[in-house]
Amino acid sequence: MTREKYQQDLAALRAATLAMGRDAARKLTEAVALLRNPDPAIVRELVEGDDAIDRQYLDIERRCLDLLALQQPVAGDLRLIAASFKISTDIERVADLALNLGQYAQDLHANLRLLPRPQALFDLGQHAGCMIEDALGAYADQDADAALRVIHADDQADQAFWSLTHDLVAALMQTCRVSTDLPEDTATGIAGMLLAIRDLERAADHAVNIAARALYMAQGQSQFI
């Protein structure tokens, strides 16, 4: 493999990783929008598009293994390959979380009434999506400062997660005070909302992982990995 071909393959790996990441970020944005306005057609698109994300993941894995086997890269090139491989795993999991949210959107929409502040759920989803996009930008530019901003932005996601969880538990306690016989649809609705909140918080965690890998690429070491 010539040096020029090698550099082209590294650039192609970076581009493929970014393309996969942006696809997953778009899916998460669509899934959050479905919580507000369920649309069976968009849900079907999310389900049918999951195979494409899986194919992208396998393609990135193959590219990484080929570069490692054929070139034995070192220093910055090795960090790029290792980071891309790990980042693709986080991206694939973000896409899975988006799929989960999309599939449950109809039921979750019906149970937004259980949240005293439904907008807080959408704000958490938007924040997680922005974190993912910013983390991908840090990866693309090997920008350590941008990566650190994403990592620190996780505090806001964590606070939103705990605040929404507290709201739901408080709603559950209030319902139980009114009636000792908890309606099944209320219990199921609260459980579903808790899962949705958890999935959005996990998406933010994956953004932190991506940013930590970007920081590793830029600096060669990171206390966050």
C-alpha cells in the first residue's frame, strides 16, 4: 500500500465514522420529535434504517482492521484508528436508543400527561443530540477544547435526568395518596417514561465517550478513557 493510498484510507475511515455518527444523531432527533408528534411512517423509517447503521458499523470495523493489519500504524494514526473503532460502537448504540424511543413513541406520547414539565423531556433529548453533534465535531477537528466542553456538558444531562425522575416518582406518590389501587395504565406509563428518560441520558453518556476518544486523538492520553 503506497503512502498516498494509506492517507486516503485514513481519510475515508474518518469520513465513514462521521457519516455514521451524523446518521445516528439525525435518528435521535427524529425519535425525540416522535415523542411530541407520533408518526407511524417515520417510525417505520427508523426501524428499516437500523440495518444501514449496522452495515456502517461493520464497514468501519473492517477498515480499522485492514489498516492495523496492513500498515501497523503508530502515534497519531494509531490513535485515529483506535478512536474510530471505539466511537463507531458508541454511535451504533445511540442509533439503537433512537430506535427504542421511536418504537415506543405512541405510548410515550400518550403518557406525557404524567410529567409536570413535558418540555423538560424534549429539552433533554435536544441537549443529548447537541452533545453528540459537538462530540463528532471534536473528532473531526481533533479539537481537545471542544471535546472537553462536551464532557462537561454531561452535568446538565445528569441534572435533567434526576429532575425528571424525581418528577415522575413524585407523580406516582401523589397518585398512590389519592388511591391505594394504582391504575395499571398509570404504572405502565410511568415505567415507560422512566425508560425514555434513561435512554436519553444514556445517549448523552455515549456523546461523552465519543468526546473522550476525540480528546485521546488530540492529546494522546485522557483521564476520561
